[in-house]
Amino acid sequence: MPTFAENLRKLPGISHLQAIRLLDAAGEVAASIENRAGSQGALAVYNHLAQTYGAITPEAAAKGLELFAEHVDAARANPGRHPNIDRLLLLVSEQRILRTKHVFAL
């Protein structure tokens, strides 16, 4: 099974992005993933999922968990420590969808 680092190398670049906003069913911003140190891996994963699935659907979330690889076990063992993985776990378990809005870098 590939590691998170190996999976990241296969994903599209994110240098053109400032952030991705995650929108709930009412269109409100539920979360934002910024293009900054510490969240660039998550931004790359969510960007890939948005491009591939059109939204963060339960199916997309399951694929995202595969991409996060070894970090998923750490997230399950430490709820709240990996909020971007926690969110995917929640979307799978609750069968919810988050729409995405890309914020492009200037």
C-alpha cells in the first residue's frame, strides 16, 4: 500500500490555489483548507477529490482516506488532531456531501 508521501507525488499541483472552501448543504462555508505549510498535503488531496468527483461525496471521502494512507490510523487514534481526515471519516459515516469552491492565488 502506498504511503501518503507517495500518493501526494501522483496528485495535481496546487501552486495555483490559495485555498479550497468546503460548503455545506446550505451553501455556508463549513471549513477552509489554506495553501500553507502543514495543510498543503490536505489541500492537494481535497483538490484532487473535487476535480475527480465534483464534490466531496461519501465515495470521494473514501478515496481521500485511501490517499491519506498511514495518517488515517493516527487520526482515528487521536480525534481532532487531523481535522481534514476527521472530516472525511464523518462524510463517509454520515453519507453527507460538501461542495467545494476553489480560491485561486493572485
